[in-house]
Amino acid sequence: MSKLLVSRRRFLGLGAVGASSLVLAGCDQFDFLGDRSNQVRDVLAQANDLTYRVQRALVGNEVLAREYSESEIRQGQRPNGSRDPDTPEYLALKANDFADYRLRIMGLVENPASYSLAELRNMPARTQITRHDCVEGWSCIAKWTGTQLGPLLDAAKIKPTARFIVFHCYDNMGTGLTAPELYYESCDLVDGYHPQTILAYGLNGQTLPIANGAPVRVRVERALGYKQPKYVHTIELVDSFSQFGRGKGGYWEDYGYDWYGGI
């Protein structure tokens, strides 16, 4: 049954995200997808919302993404997107081998918290071998190690008004009109509490490399690659996305990607 559910999720997720990502893949004939006033784009956006609701209805909250054996790891995890952030804060942390790194949990919580990398590594760990599926069309199997996000959310005591989790990152995607555009992503509380959602600090039995998101990368294994933010420094519980970027829930979502990105 679990294989059937995973296959169903994969079919629905890839179908929904495919159209919204064409505009970012260089397909000129689909440039209309970047026009937020276009009626066809509105229809696709409604389809993405439907996909999210259908997946939540059909797939149990605890259903796991497929996990693999070590023999199926054929190569190193392919880096993508930012590979070596140059923001001053990140450069200072890197120079000290991330000894001064702190992961903050804030927003709509009763107990805001801050954890060092050493503290995260000393927490109960989960290791999982999963497949990273990129919206660009490639995939890669790798072994990730980290602490589950769910227990940290419990410790923070989320307020009843919280609906989403926003991940703030160190990588600068380019200079905006008034300030740098720092990468951010988000998920709902269901994915936040999923047992395979971890704050990864290890990759294939080694310390997580900088190119793959050191010191901490979020793994939301039931979602596409752009939903796995790297270089994360703050986890914020919120009731909406209106105060971030263009209000769509993530850097790439602000430029046309589907917010849910489930597989």
C-alpha cells in the first residue's frame, strides 16, 4: 500500500509543478506563466492548490518517502543552486568552522530557542537514504543524517495561530531593488512534523559539505529539491507569508514555482 501511495504522490506532484516551472527552465513559449495577471496562469495556480488538497486527503500524514539501501548510492550528492554563500555573516561563520553558528526558532511560539551546531549534533539523530528529485529533471540518492524537526517544534510550543514554517537562509540570490534577496522556503505543519523532515548536518557518512548546505540543511523528503533549503539559520512559525518576499512562501515560488512541490 505504501508504494501505491508514494507513486500517487509522485504523479500528482510532478504534474502540478511541471507547468509552473517551465517559465524558469528557459521555455520561451511558456513565458506567459511569469505574468501573474494571465488567466491561464490563474487556472494552473488553482490546479496546484487542488493538488495540495488532494495529496493531503489521499496520503496519510505519516506515510514515508521511499528509502533506499547504501548499495544504491551511485555518486555524491549533486550540488545545485547556491554552493558557497558570500554574505558577511556566513563568511564569518565559515572562517571559524561554524563554531559560532546558532539555529534560531522564533515567531508564533511560546518558547523561542537557539541551538549551536554541537547541540544539534548531540540530539537524537535520524539517518535516511532517500532520493532528491530536482525540478530540472535529475535525481540523486544520498544518505542524510540530522535531528528531526518535530521535537524541536514541540519544545518551542507552537501557538494555535501558527500555520506555516518559514526557513531563512544565508545564501544571497542577488541584489534586489532595496536589499539583498536571501533564499527562504516554507512548509506546512504536516511536513514540519513528518518523521523524515530533518535538520541535516551529515551527508553520506561525512560532515555536510558547504556546497550541499553546511552547516544545516532542511530535508523535506516528500517534496521536490527546491523545498530543501540550504544554509538555514532561522526557523520561523507564521500564520501567513505576506511579510516575506512576494508573499508566495519561497524564493522560487515568488518567481512562479508551485508552493507545495510535493512528490
